[in-house]
Amino acid sequence: MARSAAQPGQARRMRALLAPYALALPAVALVGVFLYGTVNGIMQGFGIMPFLGMNEPTLDYFAMVFSRPDFTSSMAFSMRISIVSSAIALAGGIVLSWALTRAKWGRFPQLVGLQIPIMTMHALVALALVFIFSGSGLASRALYFLGLAASPTDLGSIVGAPSGWGIVAVYAWKEIPYIAFCTVTIMAHVSDSLGEAAATCGASGFRSFLHVTLPLCLPAALRAFLVVFVFSLGSYEVPFLLGPTTPKAMPVLAYMEFTNPDIVNRCYAMALNGVTALVCAVAALVYFALILRERKQEGMRG
């Protein structure tokens, strides 16, 4: 009897011991798939494809990337779009964060200003802008109906615009709330404490924001700026839907080479991705440098 009673207890203890490992298995599987894809991509970028008998690493594909005539224009286009959209997101995020702080974080401002834009997929925002700002979209038809345009197609199309302003608009819609989300808590705390002290000393609201609130929120905003920059540089779907025929964004260029019927072109595609990943790695180093600097300053103040 005692032995049979002990067995269920041992089984429960064994289940309790194994439960965390069982719950972690899906995450481990996803990490494994990610690592496999990353390592495989790096190997292909150096020309290693064992299933085709290509086992010797080479830099030929990277040399082909840098010698490609349209590489410079594609890289410049991707960098310009990423920097401009990230800068707009940084400025807009700080303004939105200030507005939400002034609104005392009511549920409706929080829902409209942060949650809905963050939850909306980039592709859905891009498609919505296509319906509104394409050559014969809703905005163009509205201008024609109001007599402000000679024809329903007078408004320039967002699709394929060489300036890439449609891509920037999509990223701004998505990333302004993200930067606001990263800074609004800090800004609210500063506004309630140090901001009141600055106001007591005679500082105006704008002066208090510019010299007290903004410098304290800037480290978090800059880190969010780097995250947004890396994401927009490596994003594929928005430049594919809204980007111009030439120059193409780097992720679109890599995808086109990856889907080439010649399977060896995958090495070329992975070399293109490698160049983009290198720029992202530099941004990641800057990100961690900012964190280390902030911790060092906190340690000195402590």
C-alpha cells in the first residue's frame, strides 16, 4: 500500500521536474531552425553548397556583389529610406510620447496612438496606402471630385515612386508608435517630477521639455532609433510592394537572386544579404555601446 501510494507522488514530482523542459521545446525548435538557416546562409554566401559539390570557401560572390553596376544605387536607396524613415520615426515618436504624457495616458489615446499602429502589419498598411494614394486611388479621385485636379490620375502614384516616399510613410506609421512606446514611460515620470521642479524655477513648458525631459529620454529614443533603422534596412515586403523598379532595395535585390532558376545564384543572394547584415551588425555594436555608456554613467552617479 505504501509503495503504491509513493508511486503517484514520484510521478507528480517527475512531471513537475520535466514540465519546464517540455514547455521550452517549441522555443528550442524555433531557435534551432533560425540557427540552421543563419549558418546555412553564411556558408552559401562564401560559396559552400555541399549538395552541389561546392565545398571550398570563396570570396568571389562578394566580389561580384561589389562589382555589380546597380549595387551602389540599391545600397544608397536602402540606406536613404532607412535613415529618413528612422529619423522621422524618432522625431514623431518623441512628439507622440509628449502628447500621450499630456493626455495622462488615457485609454483612448493609448489605443489610437500606440496599440493599433503597432498591431497592424506592415503589408496591410502598405496595401491601405496603395488604395488611397495610387495613381487612381481614393485621394486622387477625391481631388478630382472637388475640382482640384483635372483628371482622377493627376496625383502621383505611391507605387513605384523613385523617391520612395510611400515606403517612408509606411515605416513612419508603424515606427513612430514604437519609439513613443519606448520613451513614454520615462517621459511621464520626468514630467511629473523634474518637470515640475523646472517649472517652479521659472522655466516655461517648452524650455523644461527641451532642457530637462528630452535629454533624459534621448538614450532610450536613440536605442529605439537603431532598432527601427535595422528593421527598415532588412525589411522586404514594403519595398517589394511600393518600391521603384530601379533602384531596388537590397532585400528585394537579394530575393530576386535567390529565386533565380540557377540555384548557384543563391550564393550571390546570400552575399547580398551578408552586406546588409554587416551594416546591421555595425548598428548593433552602436546599440550595445550606448547601453554600456548609460550603465557606466549610472554607476558613476551611484
